[in-house]
Amino acid sequence: MSRRVATSWSKQLPQGLHCRAGALSRVQAPAATSYHLQTSLLTPRIPSSPRPFSTSPALHKKSGKANLSHARSDSSPPVRDAHDSTPTDDAFDLSTMESQILKAIERLSHDLAELRSGGRLSPEGIEKLKVTLKTTGSAQGPKETHRVGDLAQVIPKGRVVSVVAGDEEYIKPLMTAIQASPYSLTPQQPKPDSPTTITVPIPPPTGESRKKALDAAKKAETTATQAVQNARAAHQKKLRALEVGKKVRPDDVNKAKKLMDETAKKGQEEVKHIVDGARKVLEST
């Protein structure tokens, strides 16, 4: 029966497309197979376990406003772990005050060191004297100004100071600068066995020079004492601002004030101790 149906269907084809019934019956099965193959090719394949594009694990927590506000992007600044100081920490932080007191004491010690030998002379005073040098190769050319300490070593030996020049050509300019100093000094010419050493005798202090040195020490003490008071006043002002703003508990404010007063007292005692020691030296010279 299949042969008759194939023959009948082939008669209805246009001319040029007729085929034998046997050939048509042989291609019917492959045609069906071809149809199924085309259907399978047109149908998209869905993998059984889809692989995500990103290798990062998926976040299952829903993003809300709170999460978005704390989200960090690549352009966000790095998070610092440093602990921010609290107002209470600022109240007890005396580093600035202590630094100012230390500077005042260092300045006091430096000023008193220059008053040794009754205020008449100290190695530091000679080192600060100005020396005028002519430029090399030009007698009428510009001149250079240097400190004695830049051209020579100043070595005190009792009532004598030795000025050791770095070069013999500095001897004459150094002697000129020492003679022109306000200390009434008389430098001696170098000896043949020490051609670069200038010997400078130190004149004994007079009553007038001793009094000037003591007055200068008293003035230096007043300056240092005032610096300690200013350091305390600056910290007290900060404590007052914290107290008025109610940023620190009253008990903590009182404790911070007590610590501030103790620090200022120690600074004043150190100033007095240094000045008393310098005064004894000045009075004994």
C-alpha cells in the first residue's frame, strides 16, 4: 500500500520533480531523521549545571540602605586603624606643655653658659667672633666673613684659651678679630713649635663685670620662669574650653588640672636649681 501512496503522491509533483516511487520510499526514513536532527540543532542546549561568569562567591544577603552606606568601592580611601583621641585624652595630654618647658630650660642653660668667667669671656664668645678673609688670588677683590669657630678650634685651659687655626694663613685674620673683640683680649703670636696655635690669656673678672653677669643671670631666670607660666596658661585655657563645653567629666578636669600644676611646679624648680648653680659659679670667680 505504501508503494501506491508514494506513486500517487509523486504524480502530483510538478514536472521536473518526479521521482520513482522506490527512490521516494527509500528517502522517507532519512528525511524524518534529518527533520529530527534539524530540530535538535535549532533547539538551544541548556547545561545541566550553569557555570557563573564570575569566580567570586555569590552574596546571599540582601543589600539594604545600611549595607550600601558601609559599602567600600575601589575609590574609597583606606580605613585607618589609628585610635582617634577623645576630649578626655586631650585633657591629660601634656606633651605640648612639657615641650615648651623643656625649650625654656635649654635656652636658660645656653644663656648661663655664656656668662662663665664673670661674664668677661667664654669659649663660645670667642667662637662667635667674626673674621674677615680676602678671597683667594685677589687682593682688592670681595672679602668673606666667617666665625672663629669655623676656622679654628677654641680650647680653654684655665685662664688661657688656645685658638688652633686650621691653616697658617688664618693666623693674622684671627688675631685681628680677637684684638677687636669687646673682651679686652691680647692674643699672643704663635710659637715656632706651634705655628697654628694662638694663645689668649683671659683677664680676671672685675667687680663690674661680675655684677653684669649676675644681672644677666637674673634676667635669664625671669625669662625662663615666664615661659613656664605661659606653657601652663596655654594648657589651662584648653582645659577651660573642654570644661565649658561639657566634653569632659568634672572629676577628670580636676585631675588634669592637678597634673598640670605638678608639671609646672617641676619646671619652676628646675629653673631655680639651674640658676642657683650658675650664680654660685659667677660669685666665686
